[in-house]
Amino acid sequence: MSLRILGSAVLTLGIIPPVLPAQAPQPVAPAAAAQGPATPLGQGQQPAKDQAAKDQAAKDQEKHPEETPADRIKKLETEKERLQRELDYVAGHSSKGSMGAQIRDKLTGRKFDVKSINAGISKVSAPPPAQPLEGKNLQLKRARLMTPAELQSVLPDVLLTVSGRPVRKQAADELAAYLKTFPNTGADEHHMVRALQEIIRSEAACAAFPQSSEEALAKLQELKAQIEKGTPFGEVAKGNTKGPNADNGGDLGAVTRNTHYGLTIERMAFTTKAGELSPIFRTTFGYNLLLVDRVEQAEKPEESKVFAHLIMLPYAKDPTQAQSVQAQLAVGQIDITVRDDAAMKMLPPMYQPVVDTPPAAGNDTVEIKREPGKEPAAKPKQEPPAPTKH
């Protein structure tokens, strides 16, 4: 009874709206009917999304046909590790100051060793590690005039001596004459300077190892005799040469003008006929014998090529000692005596003595004159004038 009264009160107060009678369905417009029945809200959208996802996955598969989900995960993990390393690097260095300050700290107090290199050894025959040149006096030496006694001890055609070894004018003239065959290479005196530079360094390197260099010359003479008797050049070279491309029988490939093999090898290559052996000759690194295989003549002489093989036997048996000598030669540590002033002027400038500056007018300096065989004397120190008594 109480429930009925409570229900009546609820309906009376309007807390729950009364149930309305069902309405008749509205007629469908012709246009709407042509489109078909309406799709209820929320139905049909999810299949469309699924189809779009499948299409995108198919496109990704076409771009990366061999990439699997596991591969993608691995790539993402790798990228994550890379980004983490970058973050750690930035975080670790941000508290240590700027990058420029760190570089300065590293360079401060660092010691730099001057080391020599052997530029005449090919990639096949690699030189030993360069040794630091410590404790050596690397001051440049200057040439001097021969004393009367030294002049009497050399032949008349000797232009100069290098570490006691005579250099004849003919050798310098022949090398300078080869340089003249180049078009537009400068004046004759420039050719002589370059020729003497090559000869001086070769003679100095040979003089540094008197005994082993003589042994190398005798050995190369034996090898040349074997080749002249019919033994193939490459076969002899493979077991003996210490020069470029030793493992390939000393094959130099194409020798061109201004080749990196050096001026003397270049001259021998271009002045020896195809199929012939060159005379035994010296370079900065040792005694050499060259076989010209063929010559390719170009319209311009400076573009011609010579294909050749080379046997080189070094002056020194110890490569470290050879490197030390090469370093001394590079800074002018060579004893040179010349016949006269004319020969002195032919030398490269680095070997010529410093010219005394003539005193200016009114200057009470003492003129220094050089004598043959003697180094310039030091200028006498000027004593201050004594005070005048009044």
C-alpha cells in the first residue's frame, strides 16, 4: 500500500517523466532512399580504419621487403643507444668548460718530436718507423773555398767536393743539359742549381757509408753481369732490389717528367733506349740499374712516358742509419768545398756563405774578409771611450 502511494507521489512531482506513446515512423525522402539505409552511429568506421592500416603496412613492406618487425626493433634500439651516448657526452662535457678550453689543455705542454721520413720508398716496401732526431746539431753548414793544398789534390775538371768526394763539371753539365730539354724551365743557371742539388745530396749520402756503399756497388755489378748473360731482369730484381715495388720485380710503371722517383732516375729513363740497360748510377738512396721496357712518345715531349724496371741497392745496410743521414741532408748538414767563386755562385743558395754587408758611411765597423779554408772570424767588440777628465 505504501509503495503505491510513493509511486503516485513520484509521478505527481515529475521526478520521472511519464512514458509517451510510440510515434509512427517518418517517411523517407526519395533522395535519402536512393542512398540506401542509414548506417547506425559507430558502425562501419572501425573496418575502414583497419583497411587504411593494412594499406600503409603494405606500402611499408614494398619499401622494405626484407625488413621484419624484429629488424625494426633492432634499428630503434640502436638509434636509442646512439642518442643516449650523445646525451651522456654533452652532459659529461658541459661541466668541464668549453671545447676550446679542453683542446688548449690537451695541447699545453705537449712535446713535438722532429722525425725523418724516407720519401724514396714505395708503398710496397714500407720504411721503418721514423726515429726522433734528438741531441743532434742540425745547424746549416755553408760551403767554403778550397785551400791551395786542396786545389792541388784534385783534378782540374773537379768543380767541388762533397764530404771529400769529387764532383766533376761534366756530371753537372749533363744533368743540367737534360733539364734544358724541358720547355719553359727557366735560365741556364737555374738548371745548374737544380742539377747540383741532386748531385750534392747523392754524393753526401754515399760518402756517409764508405764501406757498405762499395759493397753495394760490387754487388750491383755482379747482378748486371747476370742480366747481360740472359737472366731476366725481373727475376734478378725480385731477390735483390730494395727500391720501389721490390715485390713486383722493381716495376716502376710509367716514369713521367718531374717524376717522384727523382731527377736522376728520370734522366736515365728518358735517355736510355727501349730494351737496353742503363749504366749503374747513384741517387740519394743507393746504387741503381734501370731497364727501359718501352717508350710512349707524345706530341708534346713533356707528356711522354717511359715504362721501366729498377734495381736499387742502398748505401746503408741499416735503414735506421740511412734515415738519420737523410734527415741531416735535408737540413744542409753537408761539407762542401768549391774550386773558386764562380763555382760558389752555381750552388743552391742554402749552401752559399752569407755575404758580408758593406759598412755604411760613417760606421766604424771592421770589414771581415774570408780566406780560403777558414770560417769568418767574429767581429771585434768595440770598447766604450774612456771618460774625459775636466
